[in-house]
Amino acid sequence: MRGVFSVKLFNVLLGMGILFALWEGLVLSGRYPPALLPPPEKVLRGFQEIGENGALFRHAIVTLKRFFIGYFASSATAIVLGLFFGWLTKLWDVVEPVVQVLRPISPVAWYPFIVLWFGIGDVPATVVIFMAGFFPVLLSTVAAIRLIDPIYLKVARNFGIKQPFLMIKIVFPAIFPNIITGLHLALGAAWIFMVAGEMLGTQSGLGFLIIDSRNGFRTDLVVCSMITIGLLGLALDKAIVLFERWVNRVWGLGPSPEIRRS
Amino acid sequence: MFIELTNVSKIFRNENDLDYQSLRDIDLAIEKGEFVCFLGPSGCGKSTLINLMAGFDFPTTGRILIDGEEVSGPSIRYVTIFQNYGLLPWRNVRKNVALGLESQKLGKRERNERVDELIRRVGLTNFGGYRPHQLSGGMQQRVAIARALAVDPEILFMDEPFGSLDALTRMAMQEEILTLCEAKKTTIVFVTHDVDEAVFLADRIVVMTPDPGRVRKIFRVTLPRRRNRASPDFLKMRDDVIAELDFIKKNCS
């Protein structure tokens, strides 16, 4: 295990090292002015600057807060609707074509309407996050219901479990490991669109920090924001992978479960 | 009669609109407290038949009465035990056993006592917090049995319940189900393709033939309980049943 870990760490450091070497090399070649390609050391000083004056932390917190509100509201709505549509298959047959047309429209395309309906400020960015996460979770929930092992439904009918308990106690937990796939996809999509959402009309958050730094010709701070977005996105992805593993372990879906003899 | 089947037939229609007759003209009456085994080669419709009795599906023609009433769907009064257990993997043993009690009006304490009592009766007292995947097949089936008995059913429908267990565990489970259901004299309808199992458990063995599924012969097993699998009477009974199955095999292939 330790061997595997150190190989992994080595690969990470190697990849990052090559990236920085290329970056520094391009800067040293002198062909690009620092405004177009801020040198690494300037970016580091940028980190120090917005780290010390608290701007980075403040914007990152605002972004995370918006993100979690949008993402959880979106996932919860999508799961509830997904359970509903997945159960009522005839209704889904009518709704599905509409969903398939709406799904490829980027949440950003809705922006004019989002502003008209929700005004400016915190809400539009949150709505964009909501929309980005919505369809992956909805579709994975509907798909998962169709694959539910019929034995769970038989057992539930046998023991007289009726709606809404059938959904809450049986269907939802039975398909939860499959829904997580959608939750994972939604997390990535929502994080990516979060930046776009914050670039349009908000006055805070990492997306805003990018726009604000560009307006002040501080491309070094643009890169700082980008790196922060990348690292936070990576951390969120790792977190949901851990959650996925935990669920698989509890549900007994993981590899080589411990077997006890009777 | 407690369970009464009159002229029961079942026809399945596949996606090419071709009909397949799974059961034809089944007439049978099962008494209260009786242990009836349905035995036959695969395709003889024995699982279909138990599905109809348990209310998960309906006969194409004919009717099934339980306690004088036509079966209109599954009921908590008669619980089915499946070959692959049907436990909820996200619930531990205690919560699986409690499942059927949750839709009944029971106090929390009363429910807990009932769960404890059943877990003890199936010998899983120390495993209440385990999840199904942490248990062996035999233990999982004991959880399913405890869950069924928790709601005090009048009938247990068992569809090849020990089919995926190893031979030793299977024999132990056969003894156990008899002990567990002795006191209440629960009516048990049991599907199997194992002759030994049928002779060991049943008051009557219903031998079925395939294509379409029909009742071929009914054996009454009069051997006294706590049957000895090595006794001459047991072996004689077993040979008789096997002879009947051989006859089916020769005449239906």
C-alpha cells in the first residue's frame, strides 16, 4: 500500500513539475508579455496578496455556499421528481421528449430569462448551478427505478407497505447506489457552470474574482482564481468518490465482502 | 378447506404474442396447518402456482380461495419466502426483521421486544447489527424467516427457499423451519425440486409434470415427525417419489 501511495505521489509531483517547467520556460523565452502570460512567481505573490487581505477566502466561501445551496436543492428536487416520473412510466413517456430537448441547452443560455425572473445578485448564479446539476440526477433516478430488483417490490407489497412509505423505505434506498452516479456527474457539471454563473452579474465569488481581476488588468489574480477553482473542484470530486465508496460498502456492493459462516 | 384451487390455469403471452400455457386445470385443497410440498422438474409451473396463491399474479382461468375469500393480491396474512431471501441490503438484521411490523400499530417497545424474540428464535441474537452481505446464505435465510414470522402469518409460501444453500446448511434449515412453525401450526406451501427435502418436510407431496404444468400425483407422507432420513420407510417413500419423477421424465422428453 505504501509503495502504491508513493508512486502516486511521485506521478502527481512529476506532472505538476513538468507543467511548471513548461510555464516557466515559456515565460523565460520572453516572447509573451507578463500581462498575457503571468509568470509563476507573480501568481504566487498574487496568492499571497489576496490570501493576506482575505479576498480569496471571502470569495471562495461565497462560491462554496452558493454551490452547496444550488447543488443540494437541485439534487433533492431531481430525486423527488425522478422517483415520481420513474414510477409513473406512462407520464415519463410524455415528459421525456421535453426533457431531452431541454437537457442540451446550457444553463447559461437561460441567463437572460434568469435575470428577468430572479433579478441580479446571489440568486441567478445559484439558479445556474441548480440547472446544471438537475438533469443528470433526474435521468439517473428515472433510469435506476426501471432497474430496481422486483423482489424488493414484492416484499414491500407482501408486508403491506404503501405509498409514500414504499418510495421512502424501499424504492429510494434500493436505487440509491445507482443515483449516486448521477449525483457525481451533477457535481462536476454544477461546479463547471458555477464559474459561468458567477461571471454574469454577481458581485462576489470566484467567478466574479476572475472578471474583477481582468478588469483591473491583474491576469496573475485571474490565474490564482482559476487554480483555486481547480483545487476546490478536485476536493469536491474526491469527497463524492469517498461517499460513493461508503455507500457501496454499507449496501454490500463493494468487492470481496467479509463472509461469515453459519 | 383453507386454500382451495379450482380449475386454475395460467397462460403467459410473450412479446411475439405467442401463448405459453404454464398451468392447466389445477384442482387442489390444502388444509389449515398442513405442510404441502410442490415437487417437479423445472418448467412444471410450481413457482408460477405459488406466485398465484401468494397473490403476486392472477390465474387466467379458475379461482383460488384462501379462508373462503378469493385471493386479490398479496397480504400480510400470508408471507412469501424467496430463494434469494429478498432482504434489504441497506438495513441491518434487526431493521430487516422489523420491516413487516412497521406498517402495524405497535409501540416502539413492543416492536423491539418482538424483533429481539424472533432474532433469538432463529439463533441470530449476536448478529442484530450486521447487514445481510456480512452473513452467510443460511443466516440470511434465517433473517428472512424471522421477518416473515414476526407478523404472525397464517401461511408461509416458500419458493425453493433453501435452493442456494449447501447440503449441510440445507438440512439444518429444514429441521429449523419445522421447529419454528410447530407451535403455531402455520400452514406451509413449499416449492422444491429436491425429493429428500419434500419427503422430510411434507404432509403431502404434490408431484407436477411440465408442458403444461399439471398435478401428476399426490403422495401422503405418513412417517412420524422428526423423520430419520436413513430409515427404511423414509427411503421407501423417497424411492416411490423418484420412480414417479422418472416416469415423468421418460414420458415427457
